[in-house]
Amino acid sequence: MAGHSKFKNIMHRKGAQDKKRSGMFSKLSREITVAAKMGLPDPDMNPRLRAAVNAAKAQSMPKDNIQRAIDKASKGDAENYEEVRYEGYGPNGVAIIVEALTDNRNRTATNVRTAFSKNGGNLGASGSVAHGFERLGLIEYSAAAGDEDKVMEAAIEAGADDVQSDEDSHQIWTQQDGMHDVAKALEAALGPADAVKLAWKPTLTTEVSGDAVASLMKLVDALEDDDDVQTVWGNYDISDDELAKLG
């Protein structure tokens, strides 16, 4: 197991934590509602719901908001959201995968296509970039969970495949079907994770520098700002020095 990779996705770049809290809560609530609707409305009996609730708690989402999102599903008041994936290319030929939960596919598709076209990218067909990624489980902890050695030891014991740590966080990678078992074992050792989710990990990364960094970040921000978009993944690698230039 390697523990020193500098792989970064949009969830961990500098400034991501400054996203508007109201928009973040809306996305978290939508995931909680969908998870509760797809299974039992009890986090202890529904791994996806438990992961969604823990992610909301990690972002200091009020308990009332969390319960309201669960109740919305159990009372049958929830919109009929469906999971949709879009694929495309950004500046410098960067491959991008966009995951959305939407109650209106036409609206979401139009917004995503516009974000790509206005920010130096192109929306591609389904499958156009996914072949360059692995579909894996991702369990995320902040640096407060422990140092790299502690997290690595816990991950090995839990049966994880890989750990990537930096000064801010730990990303623990698993196979899809083992994600929730590994997360449960890690919770006993490290406490609740900040996030447990299926992720797209690139098999190869594209280094981005210079003016292309700002263009790429504008595209990612435009996508993330859309209410229907839950997550944006990319195969880009941007150095800390380049990120610092963005301010």
C-alpha cells in the first residue's frame, strides 16, 4: 500500500471549504433524502444513509436539517431524484466526470453543457472519459483523525487498498463492494469518517499549470455551483505553488 501520493480531486483543493454553506447543505440534504428513500430511513440499517448523515455532521449541518431530510423521504414528500453522470473535457484536455441528483434531466443537462462550453471545455458522450478512471470506494478523514502512520495502520487492519495523506486530510481507498465494511472497521479505530462514498479515481493524471489552472478552476466552480451537481471528479494534478497563485 502506498501512502504518499499527491493525488488531488476537487473536494480537497485549496479553497474548497469556502463554498457557500447554504448550497452545501442543500446538496447534503438531497443525498440524505435519496439514501433514505432507496433503503430504510434508519442510518444504522442503511449504509448509504449512514454515510450521508456522517458527511452532513462533518460539515456541522444542524440535526434538525438532517432529520427533516430523512422525514421527507419516509413521508413520501420527496421529489423523484435520479442519479445522472456526465463526462467531458476541460482546458488542457483534462478529463472530468460530473455526478448529479436531479428531478429534471433536461435542466441539468443544459446547465452542465453550458458550464463546459463557457469555460473552455466540451461535454462528451457517456463513456467518453470514464475508461480513464477506476470506480472505487473512498473514505475521507481530516488530519485531526491522526497522523499518517496511525491512519495507515488502521486502514491496513480494516482491509483498505490504499491510503493517501497530506497535511489536511487522509483518503482511504477500497473496492466498491467492501467500502462499508472497511468504513465500519475504521470508525471503531478513528471515529466517524467525514465522508464515505463511491468515487472516480484516475488511472493517470494530467499536470496542469499556468493560465490553464485558472480556466480549469472556473469550469469546476461553475459545475459545483449548480444545485443538481453533487460531485465533480477530474484527472488533473495541480501543484500547491500553482494553486497558491490563484489566491
